[in-house]
Amino acid sequence: MLKIVPASLVVAASLLTAACSDTAPACSDTETVDLVLEIARDSLLEQAGAEIANKVEMSLNAIRTTDANETTGAFECAAELEFTGPGGSNSIDITYLSELVDSGDEFYVTVWGL
């Protein structure tokens, strides 16, 4: 059975170019989900190595918006990150933040719980 042991608190972040907007992409927007999965894959590569990471598929399920900040346009999110590999499946609960950088042309995603 595939077993992923999450660190007590891992913070990973990444930037992506965003169209001009007053808000960051929402929790379930494709660009946000793709970036969260990229951050999770990078974390798995770091923790388990390429041999294991390349055999694991990841998906983000039960995506929820836990807060929306009208002033900054940021979204606080929660989701279930599911790992599926040769040994079976496992999932962990994660939280993440999608926020615009000050220039408004990129957004920043920070993930906790990996």
C-alpha cells in the first residue's frame, strides 16, 4: 500500500502569470488546481525521490473555499489531495492560499500540509 507521510507543516509556493483581475484565481479554477498539483509533485519528488514520484498520480478532490478576502482578492482553500500508485491510494487534507502579487499580473499559491 502506498503510504505518504506528510511533514507536520510544509509550505510550498509558486508564482504563475495571471490575467489582469481584481481577484486571484478561485480555489477550483484550473490554473490554481494545476499549480497546487505542481507544488505537491515537487514536494513528493523532494521527499520520496523520482523513482516513487513518477509512479504516483495525484488529484485534488473536495475543493472548498474557506474564505474570500474582498480587500486583497485572495482565496483561502481546503481540499483532499489523493495519491494513487502501484501500492494503492492514500489521501491527505491540505490547505492553500491563492493571492495576487501587488502588480496584479501574477498570482501566488502557498500550500500547507504536504
